[in-house]
Amino acid sequence: MTARDVHLPVAAQPSVDALVDQTVRAEALGYDRAWLPETWGRDAVTTLTLMADRTETIGVGTGIVNVFSRSPATLGQTAVTLQEVADGRFRLGLGPSGPILMEGWHGVDFERPLRRTREAVEIVNLVTSGEPVEYDGDVFDLSGFRLRCDPPEERPPIDVAAMGPKAVEMTGRFADGWHATMFTPDGLADRLGDLRRGTDLGDRDPEDVRTVLSLTCCALDDGERARELCRQHAAFYVGGMGTYYRDSLARQGYEDEAHEISAAWASGEHERAVDVIDDDMLDDLAAAGTPERARETLQRFASIDGLDAVAVGFPRGADADDIDATLAALAPGRANT
């Protein structure tokens, strides 16, 4: 049975307590894991510490932190610490992000993102083992680092966020899980094939790689408002977040639409970008509408062979009431799930 996770809001929340309260609410509703993104708001590590401290059973994880703005050794220390705070419930989600964010926000050259991600995964595993870290890579060269605390009894799993075929294949070879974002059902099935090819190349069991799709969801009594919020969200990501969401969508059968959205957004015609997303396209990218409709669409994704979990995410424009209503409507065990 496909697990039900929650991907906490990317949009700014009024307080750290709001994010913690959403996690506590998700735990009470039976969600399996809460993923916290790190974008341009509060840092993930501090917030996850409070989330772990105030919950008992729900898993917690970074969804995601990037491999450019923190060193691999720091990421390893973070994973060890959060695994301790969470009593073994933590997963570390990593990814390269993209050039607009890394170069514009962090002042770091966006060079060799796949290789950097692979080496970061390998180094974090060395750090969390508690053994001395001796690593001679193409991007990183480390010597002499060792934890000054006991390593965790259970190594924190490392998941990788990836979108392109080669990146997903690499994830299958080296990571413990794959984070998929903004995929159509057909596009997701294609990338799951790349993931399986990666596990074959790494001589690994595909069952050992947890796959989770972060799905934009909005389930409201006002179904049209829910769908409009998700249209706006999709248009922003395809048009306003660089080229990687655009290119990923183009690979999934929406090439003309992806480029039209991107061009409209770049020229400041945001409403035209949103209008490109018709009902069929929206249903390929989000579970949006009335609770009944959203549950039916979510189930379409949850039934994809090879997917272990669907993480209920939220559109950028959703307010606290929208988030709470969607959490409740799409909770595990609800009708049509």
C-alpha cells in the first residue's frame, strides 16, 4: 500500500510554530512522514529539530536541502544530530537545486551538480558511520574528519531529489530514496524506469530505494478556487524557477505548453502563463478540486507501480485554513484513498 506523506508548505508561514503545528496535525491524522523544504524562509535544521521534539511517531525529513550551500561534512553532522533528536525517524533529503538559486542566492558556481550530489551522498554516509573520513573525489577532497560523538545506531537514510533521466539513474545507484516533484503519471513511470536501471547498475534491490512523489494538492469545498491555486503554483514553478521544471515538463509530453508558460512568465504575463494550464494538464500535475475530486486524482498517482509514497504538498497561495482542510481531506484512510 502506498504511504501518505506530507510536504510542508514552501510558502512563508507566520511562525516556526505554525510548521510544527502542521506536523503535529499530520501525525494525528496518520501521515507517515513530514518533509520540510528549505528555500528562502526559515532554515530547515532548526525547524526540523522542533518538529522532531514535539512529535512521537511521524517520520521527519529535509525535502530538500541543497548540496552547494553546506559542506558534505556539515550535512553529515546535521543528519547525525537530527537522527538523535528524532529517535531514528529522520531521513536526509538532498539535491543540487538549480543555478538561479545557487548562484543568485548563495554566490556559488553551479558546477557539476550530479557529481557533487553523488559525492555528497558518499561523504555523508562516511560521516554518519563514525569512521575517519578519507575521501578523494572529483569535487571534494577530505581528510581527517571524524565525529566526536557516537554515530547513530541506525544510519539516517539519504534521499535525492532528481528530475532528469541521468540524475534519477544516479539516484538509483547511490541513494536510499528518490524525491520526485512535478511529474505526470506517465512521466513518473518513465523516470521510475531510469531509477530501476540505476539500481541494476549499482547491483541493488529496487525495494531498498524509497520513492516518494511530492504532489501539489488542494482539496476545498470551493473546488474551483482549489484548482486555480494549483494552476498558479504550477505556472510559477515552470515559468519562474529557472529551466529545470520547464525542461522536465517538456520531457513529459508538454513541450509546447512548457515553453509557452516560460515565455509568458518571463515577459510578465503571469495570467497568460496560468491560462496555458488547462484542466487535463492540471489533473496531470496536481490533485485539486473538491475533496472527492482531489482524492480520486491522488489515487491515480498512488496506484503507480513502483511508487512507495505520495507526499501531499500545497500550492504557494494556500492559507492556513486551505492547508488544514487539505490535510484532513487527503489523510490516510479517507474515502477513495
